[in-house]
Amino acid sequence: MPSRGFSIINSQGGESRNPALSAKADAEKIMIKMSSLLGFDPVSRRRNPVETEEEDELDRLG
């Protein structure tokens, strides 16, 4: 993308948006959604707290 910039010359000779920008934007959206699903941001960590093992009566006996 650095060699061509934000716009390219299309087949009709006009200027149009570089398709690499659309691919980059789509990849960023997917990465943000996946990181949220995996709990990499504070809001999603709060929504899905980590389960902790609670000690029950049988554990104390053994």
C-alpha cells in the first residue's frame, strides 16, 4: 500500500479507493470482535468472569 497510496487508478482511468484499505478495515473489525470474544478488553472480561474453583466440604475432608 505505501507504493500506491490511498487511491489507485481504476480500469476506466479514474481514481478510486485502494482495495487494500477495505481488506485492512475488514481485518481490523474481525480482530476487534475476536479479541472481545476472547476477553482481551475490560468490558468483555467483566461480562464473562473467570470461574474460580470453590472449596467444598469433600475437598476439606480429603
